[in-house]
Amino acid sequence: MVLLAFRATLGSRGKPSPGAAKDSPSDSFAARLALALNVVNFSRAQLSAAAAVDKSLVSRWLSGQVTPTSHNLARISEALAKRKAGFNMTLWGAPRAEFDAFLGIAPPASIPAPRDATSPANAEDETQGPALALLTRRFRWTAGAAAAVVVFVFGALIWLWWNGRGDSPSERLKPSAAAETTAASPGSIAVLPLANLSADPREKYFSDGLTEELIVTLAKVPGLRVAARSSSFAFASKDTDIHAIAKALNVRSIVEGSVRQDGDRVRISLELVNASDGFQRWSQSYDRDLKNILSLQNEIARSVARILSPARWSAPIPVAKLAEIDPAVYRKYLQAQIAFSARTTPGTERAAALLREVTRAAPNFADAFAAQAATLFGPIMMKSADAATVAEFESALGRALRLDPTNPQALAVQIDYEASRLNWNRVIADAVILRRLYPHNATALQGLFSAYRALGLYDLAVSAEREAARLDPLSYIARRKLGGILVSQGKYGEAIAPLKSSLDVQPGQPSAMAELCFAYAFAHRIARAKAIEAQLSLPGMPAMARTYCTMGLALSSGDTAKARATAEDVAAHLGTAGAGENDLGKVFAAAGEFDRAADWFERAYDKQIYFFDVYSEVGMPKALFATPRWRALASRPAFREWREASDRARQLFAVRKTAPPA
């Protein structure tokens, strides 16, 4: 990402600038790498081991066939620094004389690559980050790229996500996992990870965090449709040209560039590229005091909006009412955002700790309070939070919305929280704001999905998740949730594709495997379902995922005895199996045990665990709703309030009523 010297000969996205000469073979990256390896007496095999890559890939680096990704470039530099103290990533882009002088030799005429530089024909191609490619790439095009118990997916299995298996910009993300897309709209755009041009590779959190903030700010611009973070970051280490990236993300334009910190100054260089022809539509460099970074983000967003949507660019962009921020505080905020994006327990805990410091130091920073609330919501959602955590969460969420009443992250979190408290008026009010202001914002769409599903508006929930998947086509969470909601509506065959693509993104993810097993079972593809059941039975796999799969196979085959036995097993391990009282109610109802189902539904009601959307689940036995115990339960106050709220939301959002009468 720091081969800046090589960028001077390139125009937009690898197009030669007028009069530019080709890189000299004696001063290519391959030549410098070969020279450095010779000087420090480092063999190809040793570098392969140090960088944790195949030797054939090292051969392709040395032959000049490919350039390393930013991640691998950092590993190469770290390995060389162990042999030659002081070696760092900036040397790759330094003048050749400076590079040679550091190594203590005179510039050679040429440095031959080691023998055996040919890689196997079927070896996996090296992928390079778009930021590095912005500096080094030559212009080229490449080929693009039972419903009744489905609540396990959203309730009983969601603990898997909050325990380290969530949506993260990991190396598992694959462009091939993209969903089927429609034609990209004129205002569609993706922001690729900015290159970190600071001397310290540990500062990458800053460039990544700033990229994320630009995505968030642009997503607030009316008229723009911005690819979400996880999908854009999937190309952080990919040797993929603009056309292929745009096709995978279903966008027409790409923003890319670099960021360099110098003390409390920051220099950001950006360009907007038309994906159809690779030509630059706009470019700008900004050199500002870091304390003004928030206003700078808004300025950049308006500049991009002016190009992409000239008729609407002057519309106000919702931003936090904070003109300046202490640079050290902002760095902590970015570190917290990167830590939380991994969706691991340690990352979430670190993010929460950092955000406590940020919000104390910047009491008017709405985005920080919204992020703090998001980091604290996991245990609250799982009903495992202590009183202190709940109080901290409510304080952060309330502060965020007082500072910025239309903050999409805060509103999305509040929808989930208020739904868990059965505060339907608040859920509807927040959904109205998100619908009006952020129809193409991935975060807002996830909030709308939660609101629609909680209110039993499953058609709208499917539509919201489809749009979220279009904005975030390489997101595990978006694809899995879309598949799950389709299963809940009995659209088993349609659910298979998004669930399979979610597993392309995160192979071996237990909850997605369980959902896919369920879909296969009801789509009468029993062999595939049983193959997944066998995988979920292996040591180390969570019991709840296997149970869900087994339940699907039993129900689809009419084996009610096995379904009942499975339900009893889950009930015996309540609290450790990952299921809740509402889950057990639906499981027993699906198995035809209506009295047992009523037992669990009544417990859920007493604990204020909502299950009212049971009416909208296609596979729920209609006979359940005619039982005396269900009718008595459905006449209780909270149930009546939910039905009234659901009817009001249907009228407000113009949705046809499909729920059966209680």
C-alpha cells in the first residue's frame, strides 16, 4: 500500500498518465524484493514461512507477475526488519538510491529473480488490495465475478453471532459470494479501503476507520446508494480491477485513495472513478488539522454527492453537531470502531472500553454514544446483562439521540431494544424516521428489518433485507438473515441461494449450516440436509445448531415422535442450549404438542419475551390458534396491544393484512 513512488507513472486506477514511462525492470517491486532477500540472506522458502504463504506465491512476487497485498507487504517488511533493523514499509516506495543506501549497497544494474519462479497453473492467484493497486496496477479488465421453528435462527441461534461468529471483514469474504444483482443505479457508489501511507503499519486502524466513517457519512446523503462496509472491505486484499469490483458490489462508481498522518495533521487524497470505463470523474487532496476531521468528512461527502447526484447535492447531510474533536480522542474512536467490526467478544469488550473514554472526553459526539450503545446491546438482547450494563446502555443511547435524533445506528439499536420491551409506539416511530431518511442505508435497513419482523410485517421485512443484501452483497449477516426470513415464510427453495452464499462468505458457520439444512429438508433435498446434519454432529459444533437441523428433518418427514423428543431435549437444557421460552413454545407447537407449547408461551409472556409474530409464520399450525389456552393468552393486554400496533403499522406502511384471526 505504500509503493507511492510507482504511482507517479500511473493515472486513474492503473491507466498510464500521458507521457508516463513503464516501471524500470531494475527498479520494480520484484527487483527490490530480490535485492533485499539477497542482502539479508533470506531464501524464498524462509520468506514463504515468515509470510505464511505458498512458495509459488513468493515466486510470482519475485518474477513480477503479481504484487503483494497490503497484508502480505506488512508481513514481508516485518520479516526483513528481523534481519535488518529499521526496515519498514515506507522503503518500498522510497527513491531507489535511498532503498539501496539503507541496505548498504550500491544500486545494482539488475537483480535476477531466483530460479523456479513459475507457479503451478492451478495455483490460486495472489490478490492485492485496491489501495496498493491504486499505486501499482496497470489498467486491465477481468471477468466479474420449516418455517414454524425458524425463530431459532433469529433467537436461539443468534447467540452464535454474539459469541464471535459474526459479520467481519475477514479473509473469508469472497466476491463470488455476491448476491444476484439488479442494474446499478446512477447514484450507487462503493468506498474502497484507503491506503495507509503513514510510516507505521500499526496506523492501519486509522485508514480503515476513516474509510468506514466516509461510508457512514456518504450513506446519509439523499440520493446516494452506498455499498456497506463489510462488502467494500472484502476487496482490501484483492487484485481485482474497478469493473469487477463494481459488478460484485452492484455500483457504478468507486472512491479510493490514501491517508497519511503527520502528528495532528492528516492528508487525504481521493478520486472518484467511473467503473464502466475506468476514467476519473473527480479527485481532491485535503490537508487539514485532525481536530476538523468531522467537518472534513461532511465536505468530502458533499463533493462526491455533487458529482453523482447534482440535482440533490445541496440537500443537507445529517451530521453530528460537533465541529471539532481532539485528535487523540478521534483515534480512540476509530480504534473502537475497528475492534467492534470484528464482532468477537474480546473486540466488543475493547470497543466498549475505548468508547467510554471517548464519550467522557467528547460529550457531544453523537456517533460515539451510538456506537457505545451498540457495543453494549449484545448481552441486553440475550437477557444476560446486569443492571449496571443496562443503565450504561440506556444512558449512551439516550444521549446519542438527544444529540442527533436521526442517527441511524442509534435508531436501529433503539428499535431492537424497544421491541424487546414491547414498546410498539416507539418501534413504529423510529421505523418511520428510518424509512423517510435512509431508504438505502445498510444500518437503517437492518433496523427496519427488526421493526417489520417484530410487528409481523414479514413482506416488508423480506424487502428490507433484500435491499440490505444488495447494498452489502458480501455480508454474511445480510445473506443469512435474508435466507432465514424466507424460510420463515415457507419459501424454502428461494432461501437456499442466500444461505449457501452466506457460507461462501463464512464457511462452516454453524447457524447458517443449520438454516440451510432446514431449507433443504423442506425443499425435499433430504440427502443434502442429512449431509449437513452429519457435519453439525462433529465434535466442537454447537448442540443448538444440530438440534435445529434435526428438527427440520423430523418435521419435513412427518416424524412427529422424533420432533417431540428433540423438543423435550431442548427443554431439558434450557439456558445452556441457546433457546428461550418463546423458542420452545414454537418448537412444541410445530411438533403438535399444543399444551406443552402453551406452557412455554405463557412463560415467555410473563418474562416479556415477545412471540406475537407467530401469526405471520407460514408453518405454524393453525389449530394452535383455536385452542382455549391460546385464545386466553391472546386476550391478555400485551397481546392486544401488539395486534393494535401491528394493524396500525400495516395501515401506515400500506401492507395487506395476512395474519389469521386470534
